Amino acid sequence: MEAPDWLDKTKIKITLDALPILASGEHPLQRVVEECATLQTGEIYEIITPFAPMPMIEKLSAQGFGNFTETTDDGLYHTYFMKPLFR
């Protein structure tokens, strides 16, 4: 799948490596939702996970955030959320 036009990695404002959080038995969903709410229009949030974070994608999509997930060579998932231009 090709990256969307809005995915300009220079606009990433927050990156969260969720592996340590998940390894501790915690779930980063609420943290990501709260941190995404602090973004300005057009800014991007990146989360790194060992799987596609579908509940997070669904929740933020319902709030109007654009999303895109890519898998890197090491098997990790990088999911990007872009604050919508209009709400």
C-alpha cells in the first residue's frame, strides 16, 4: 500500500515507541488519544508497535484523524495519525 500524500515525516511531532509499554502489560490507547488531541492541524503522531493497533486506528479514525500503517524490515509497525484539517 502506498503512503498517502499527507504523510510528510518532517511533520511528525510526537513519536511513541509502545514496545516497552506493551511489554509491561499496559495499553497505550488512552495516552495516544490524549496526545493526538494536542496536535495542531496537519501535524502527525507516530506510534511503533509489534502489531497493527486496530482499536487505536478505529478510535482515531472515528475522530477524523487520517491514518497509515507500514511495516518495517524488522517486523515493527509504524502507524501515523494526522490531525485533520477540518473538524
